[in-house]
Amino acid sequence: MPRPTVAQLTYGSATVICSALAMLLLSQASSVPGVAVITFAALGLGLLVAWTVPLPKPAPEPAEALTTTAVPVPAAVSAPSSFEERIPVQRTVLATDSTAPQHTPLPVREPAGP
């Protein structure tokens, strides 16, 4: 059984207290059995209210972990010696405003060939 939420505890407790006070004042019960009946009725009403409070939606289940597989590299290919040779990068600045200064793209360093 899941634990009650803060909202369930709050609404249930407030219902028990308010309904018990209202029923005691309206009925003007002074005998022990009358107070006991009002107390149990208030408790039942509080439980009913606590159970009808909407529960929070459960968190979505996490997606399955992506699995990666190793891809064999042919032995004839040599490893690049620098970062720029491994990942060629081209940097360009796009001007969205006609008043913005115009920048020329930087040259890309690529490997010489096979």
C-alpha cells in the first residue's frame, strides 16, 4: 500500500476536525455515546475525503539504455595525429541582422589524402 501524500493527510485531517466540531455544535451532544458516534462519523468522513483526493501521476519510465556495439577498424588505416585531423570543423557566423559585421568562415584543415 503506498504512503499517503501530503494533500491526503491535510485534507483528511482538516475534514475530521471541521466535521467533528460542526456535528458536535449542531447536535449539542453531551453524553459519551453521542460524542463517540460523532467522533467515529468524523473519522470515517475524513478517511473518505483522504481516499478521494487525486493521486499524483507516476513518473514516466526511463527509456531503455542505448547499447553501443564496437565497430572493427581496418588495420591499414592509421590514427590521425591531431584533433583537427580527426574531426574537421568549419566555423561560420550567420548574420541575422544586416547591420551585424560580416565574418568570413575559417578554413578547414583536412587530411591530405589516403
